Amino acid sequence: MAEQSTRVTERDVLRVIEDHLVIRGVSAERIVRGAAWKADLGIDSLDILTLTQELEDTFHVKIGEEDAIELRTVGDAVDFIVRQSDDRTADKGAHDG
């Protein structure tokens, strides 16, 4: 059986963010890479915390407190998750060989 790719795409991360925020009343059209959590989307600290936890659980990555502070926009979060996933996949490949 062939191993499925575990690469996380930008679209994968955006989908989780959109699902999380739309439930909280944010219009999907407003959820774009450049949107700032508080200024553009009206997301408070508790919403950011729960979103961070959801991203960690969904993509099996760790977002430290210092990292979370630096994730000011949707695009920052997307890039961080994709980068963490790529790093994890590269590490796994290095250990498999």
C-alpha cells in the first residue's frame, strides 16, 4: 500500500480557519491572507486561543506562546502551519531512510 502524502497545503489550513471563524459569525469573504485577527475580523484573545488549539490538534503541530503572538494575520498562521508541517515531514523522511 502506498503511503499517502502528509503535506499540509495552504488551502487545508485556510479551510480549518474559515470553518472555525464562520461558526463565530465572521463572514467567509473577510477571511483572507492579509486579514488581521482583531482589526479586520474582530477576533478576541479567547477565539485566537481556541483557533490555535484547533490548528495544533488538526495538523499535529505545536504553536508556542511566542509563536502565537507573532501570528497577527490569517496568512501568518497559514504560513506557520505549512512550514511546521513541511519541517515535520522532512524530519520524518530523514529518519525513515
